[in-house]
Amino acid sequence: MPKKTKYLVTGGAGFIGSNFVHYLYRHHRNIQVCVLDKLGYSASLENLKQYAGRSDFEFIKGNICDAKVVAKAMAGAHVVVNFAAEVAVDRSIDDPQSFLKTDIFGVYTLLEEARKQKNLKKFIQISTDEVYGQILKGSFRENSETLPRNPYAASKLGGERIAYSFFKTYDLPVVITRAANNYGPSAYPEKVIPLFITNLVDSLPVPVYGQGRQMRDWLYVDDHCSAIDLLVSKGENGEVYNVGAGEECTNIDLTKRILKLMGKDQSFINFVADRPGHDFRYSLSCAKLKKLGWQPQYNLTDGLKATVLWYQDNEAWWRPLKKNLDQRFVKGFWGGRK
């Protein structure tokens, strides 16, 4: 029997990371998965409970800034996929220092250990379309100028540039992804789509920044996972790949779609003061990734239906998390009708 391929998935107890672990086990055999996660506020072992006790799965609780725990988790890895990050824009505005530490120094710590791995075939650094800043017309390509407009986006750009430097300096097999806004099962209920769905389950209003004219491209999480999986085998080292679904809509249109799916009218919309430095529009050209054979499988209509059903069917998962949401980000940035 051929040797198992070992994946280290950092941040694998969070939203996208845990969905990627599910994707790996659905689509690959003869693999070994190690998840390294510090179990911060938006991560949960509930997302990985079906793998407990499996011989081909290991969970290590720890921080990617800790070189010793990183060395233990990465030992013998063939593929590293780094989802671990501080990720909420609102939180980065309130506490930028923690973002700089995790999203830059944490990436450096992983890269330093990756240099020691004799069997490493690929290091995937997960970044975001927010590193580009906003674009009012057209779409960002991978060689577009990067002008991050909030501490989260700036920290993610710092992390990916360090990763690229390790490719150029040490020939580390790094590939960088810049993905659009993800949505789908098990997203933390502070995020806009699960927040709106769970609020509406309880007939509570939903907060919309400004007039809701900001535009986003929404990427169903399973499509993101399929892109990462493809790049493990086909991504060119040192390259950046945009990952988007081409499903653009304004925040107010997104809100109305969710309201309709859940049988609610527009009286549930609560317009609130806009976020500082709020990017107006993101848009990605994904021609480079599609040349490798990738295509998204979910449009926004089908993805939202699947997401709404998941939250309706999994109240036991989200209710404890919703109960403990940090009120600064529920009543602070989203507080008070305009």
C-alpha cells in the first residue's frame, strides 16, 4: 500500500478549515489529516467530532505562533494548508495588534518549520480578495495593485507576502489563494449570512450597514475547498490564484434574498451606521484558476438555500455560539438604527 499523504490543516476547526477537512475525506483515500487549531472564539471541535478516534486523524490544540507545537503538528507533512488567521474586519478595527501577530508572525512560524520538512510538496497560504482594496469597475486580476483598507486586509497581505518571499528565497513550494466572501454550513454566527439567518429564525431584525449598496462576490465554501484541492496538485509554485464564483450582489439584495427564503418581509431590516473604511465593491477575475479546470458548482440561489436549510436544521450547533457573541460587535458596530 502506498504511503499516506499527510495534510496539516491549520485553523481546521473553524468554518472554512473544517469544511476543507470534510472535503478531503469525501474525495481522497489513503490520507492522514492533522488539524492544528487554538480553538478561538469562532472555532469548535463540534465541527470535527465525526473524526474523533479515527486512526487517520489527529487534532492538536495550539497556536501557529508557537514554534514547538507547529513542529509537532507539521512533522512528516506533505501538504500544509494554512487557514489559521484572525479574520473579522470589525474585530481588526477594534484590536489590530492580534491580527498582525497571527496573520503575519504566525505565517512566518509555519514557513520556518516548513523549510525543515523533507517531504513537503505544497504550502497553500489562504488569503483574501480584501488585500486588493475596493474596485468600482471591472475585476481584480492576480497582478492588480494591492491597497488593503483595514487592518485585517493589511495583515493578510503581510502574511502572503512573507510566504511568497520564502518561495523566492528558499524555494519553498508556496501557492497563495485570494478568495471571495465565503458562506455555507458552520460559519460563525457573527458573520453576516449566518447572523441574518439565525436572527430571522427568532424573528429578530437584521443589521445592514449604510444603505446596503456595498457589493460582494459570494463563494459557497465547498467550491472554495475544491479550488484549494485542485491547487495542491496543479497550482504553480510562487503563484497567486483568485477564487470567486462570479456571484456579485449588493448587501441589500443579499438581505432581501435571505428574507424571501425565510418567509420574512423587509420590515426586519435595520439600517445601521456604516463601518469605518468599508470597501464598496470587490470583484475577482478567476480566469487563471479556471484554466486549470476549476469551475464553481453553486450559484448564489442554490448556495443560500442550502445554507438556510443547514442553520434551520442545526440549531443545537449555533444557539450556544449565538448566546455568547461578543456584544461589542452586535451592539457596537451594529448598534442603533440610523
